[in-house]
Amino acid sequence: MPDISLRFHKDMLVLSAPLDGVLAQQGVAMSHDREFINLIEPEVVRDAYRLELAAGAQCLVTQTAGITRARLAHTNREDQAAELAQAALCVVNSLRPQHVFAEIGPCGLPLDSSNEASLEQSRAQYAQAAEAFGEGGFDAFFLNGMTHPADMRCALEGVRAVTQMPIIASLDLPFQADAVEVRDQSILGEEEGLFWPGGSGFRDAFMMMEACGAAVVGFASTAPLELVCAYAKRLRAMVSVPLLVQLSIGPANPKQMAATAENPYFCPDVLIEAATELRGAKVQFLRACGNARPAYTGALAIASSGFDVLTRKEAGADGH
């Protein structure tokens, strides 16, 4: 497996979509067996990954969003983190992908950012999850699904305390389709523009992520493409590391014939335009998430294949 850092600021890469939808269709209880399925039915998971590889994903994401002890405790598996992590790595590596990202999702513990004991408890959850993967068989950790910068800080600090592996960090952006003020002002307007509860702003959140050791920073969003591109352009001007954008796909609706604010990515074809626009915003890593299927991954791969995120002149100017 080549070192992922050697590709930073170079060719665009597509991450595999979450497997939840495909596995749920086959009767897997995702709320209970997301991580456990790698142990009991690895072929089922392997077949789902094969579809993502066939669609063009260069980076496979492990099926381990709930690998923290607090999340595993809901199914009395908190002592199996290492076994489940290694099973997940075994499944993806059996397919010999270009790159493997070990996903760690939110631990779900209540977090009081003014209480050091609460912060340390959260950091420990992420540190233990990272240790469960060890140091081999994957290219980077993928901190994903965090909905607040305070949780992301704990995740980054916890993982960085136990490993020097590259970390890809993605923060969920708040968006309400029916909130006109959010759509019209957002980050297109004033200095910060986008806020999380507690006062954390867009700039502070992502600069914190880079400062805390993220090798790639990015976000997941349900917002329309023009707003997502605006977010990405603002982010590109703020940080020096590569960018990741995840487009959250809504529920399939065969009657929907055009993009709406509630469901802007209603069919895979829309993601061809999205990948082109995001390349213009200098985004290197792309992913379809939410209710995405392999066809969405394929659309991103088709539109980004063979393209570098920076021209040679730009890369030279940036020192890469």
C-alpha cells in the first residue's frame, strides 16, 4: 500500500461510500451489527466493497464508525475493539485497494468542554479506538461524523497522543434547507458566518483541526452544491493541508426530477457536476455519504479520474 501522504496535493481520490444501505438491504441490523458483521459474515462485507472498487473508489473506508468503547458498550462488546478493528482491516485488505482509511466515529459520550475530566474521558475513548487498529494495514485514520468542533478536538488529541499515523478529519456542517438566513448569509457573508452551539465558528473550527494534527481536513454537508463549493473555497484559503468534501445523499425518491434544497443530490448524475465544481475549489478527496450507493461513488470517480487537484505551477508555489 503506497504512503497516502505521497499523494497529498496531487491526484484527486474518491473514498468508498458507507456500506450501511447495501448491508441493511441484505438484512443486517446496522445499529447492532455494523462492526460485528466483519467477524461473522466477512464475505457479505467484502462483496459490498467490491462494488465500491468496481465503481472506482481508490480509498476504502473500514466499517468501524462505532469502534469506540462507549459505542461498543451498547452491545456489550467494549472488550472486542481490537478484534473488530483487525477483522475490518482484514476484509478491506483482502481486496488489495490502493488505500485504506480506518474510520473512527463519535464516541457519543456527553461532553462538557469546560470540564477537564469530561474532555479527558472523551480523549481516552478515541485513543483506545486508535490503539485497537495498531500501526499496520491502513494508510490513515478517518475521524468522521463529529457534529461539534469540541468533539473533533478531543478525537484529534486522543488519536494523536498514541500514533503518528496521518489523520483525515471531517466535521459535519449544520444546514437547514428551510432557513433562508443560513442559505443567504452562511460563509458567503461575514467573517465567520457558520456557527455551532457554544459559539464555535467556521474559521476557528477548521484552523483548530489543522493545528491539532489533521493531515487532511474537510466536512460533510447536505447543503446545495453552490453552498458546498463556497464552504470549500473559504476553507482552501484558510488551511494548507488537502481538503475532503463529503456530499450527503438523501433518501431515494424515484419521482424527484430535479435538485431541491432538501435533496440536492437526488441522482448519481448530479455528482458529476459536483466533482467538477469541487475540483475548481481545489478539493482533493471526495466522498458520497448518507444514503449513497456505488453509483454515486462511480459518478465522482468518473468526473475526477486523471485530474490533479493543483496544477504543477500551483503545487510548486505551495512548496509541494
